[in-house]
Amino acid sequence: MKTDEPAESAEKTPSRYRIEALAKGLDVLRLFDESVTALKLREISDRTGIPMPTAFRVVATLEEGGYLERLPDGSIRPGVAVLLLGSAALRGSSLVQLSEQPLRHLAEQSGETVNLGVLVGDQVLYLARLRNSDLVTANIQVGSTLPAAYTSMGKLLLAYLSDAELKAVLANHDFSRDAGPNAAGSLDVLRERLAAIREQGYSLQDQEVAAGLRSVSVPVFGRNAAKPAAAINIAVSTQRHDLASLRGPILQRLRATAEDIAADAERLAAIEGEKARLGTDDPRLAELSAEGEAIARRLVPKTAAESVLADEALADATS
């Protein structure tokens, strides 16, 4: 026990560059998530350990910058500036940039809602979303999360975890929580579904998130060919598509899109690797740079109508 104490103390030692006022502001912002959308000042003080007078000043500063806003009942919630900041971060993600045009084409071809997501703990984080206005679903947008155990993207990404990793990730998941009528009710049931997903290479969600919704998802592989970097899916209404249609043309289009994204990512990574190995005066540098720029230009939206995915989600969130 004694040998562990110095290490723990060392880990808690603040950086000499730490700005306490900024750290307190970030602590306040981190209080808010999918389940905590608004708090009173006293709650903020209690949860962060920041004294009330200091908490008041921190909140007032964040409120002035638009990062927090006050509701009529005095509650405090994240402001639009937080959405803008998150949107900018997601917009800068290379994965989102590589996926943007292929996902737009997929949405146009299928006429359905298209999503890109990654696994964060026991949740799926939505990095991109092109929504069909006919789809009746929860208020999901870029930056939203849903329980991985119930979504097609989440189950697909969970399927590539080892059993030990799966246990750790889902250690705090409550299988009795509200979900769709076909959601897995236990870890054992989920394990059976994940085994089938791993074997077939795609994941179906049939009214597990909510009644009336279905989706099909496939992996997007990066440098690690054994574990997906992300997943993409097409979400549909049960009134328009049965499971057979999801396994047919929709799945074929989805797989083709995932392969396009992976191919672009692989080639861009290869270009950067080759450039790093060459000398600064090597004539091949110009050729490789030109090839990389050509791929980037092809992926960049060409019209105002093809604005960034994160901006669409921001508009949805603030409208």
C-alpha cells in the first residue's frame, strides 16, 4: 500500500502552468451531459466543491461568453457557444472530413438518415448525422450519445472488443433502463447478439433504441484492420423498411460507402508516411502533396448547400 501512495500523489500534482480560474470554469462545464442538462448555482457549487461566491463569478463569466445561459427559474444550462465549440472540434476531425462526401452521397441515394459514430465508454458518440425529415426519432445530433448496447453502431463496435474489454465497458450499464421493446435485457443476451454481428460483419437494430426504428451498421476500418475506427449506419422507419430490405440493397450501399472512406483514409495515411521518410529536397514530395490535395479537394463540399455536417446538426440544435 505504501509504495502506491507516492505515485497517487504525483498524479494529483497540478501542472505548474495550471490556471486555477480556467480549471474551475472547465470543471463547471464538465458537469453537463446527456443526463444533466441544467443545474442551480448551489448544485454547481456542491458538485464541484467551488465556494458559492467563486462559483457565482465563474458562472457569470461563462454566461457572459455564451458558454452558459440562465433559465427563467434560475437554472443554468450550456449555451450556444458550447455547441459552436463542439461543432468546430467535430468539423476538424479527419474522420468526419473523410466521411463527409461519401455520407452525403449515401444519404442522397438511400433517402434515409445516415450516421457516423465512435465508441466512447458504453456510449456511441455521433460524429456526423444527415437526417431524413420523415424519420421520427429522439433529438439526436452531432455530439449526442446513445447507449451502445441498443444501437446498431454501438453493438457493431462492441462486437470487436474482447470479453474482458466488454465487461469493463458495460460494467455500469443498466439493462433495465428504458429502451425499445427488443433491447437486450442482460449481458448474456447481448453477448449472443454481438457474436453474430462479429461473424456476419454488420449489425442490425430492430426497435431496440425505440419502437418504430430500425437501422443497419457496418464498420469503418482505419490503420488497425482488426478493430474498427468508427461505424456508419442507415436508420429507417419500420413502416418503410423490413429487416430483409436492410440486409439487401441498403446494406450493399452502406458497405460500399465504408470501403470508400477506408480507402481514402488508408491512402492519405500512406501519403503522409511516405512524405515523412523523404528528404526535404526530394522531388517526389511535390507529387505526393499534389495527390493528397487532390483527395482533399474531392472530399470538400463544392456548394453552399453541401455545408459541413456539424453545422447542420448545430442548426437543428439551436432552431
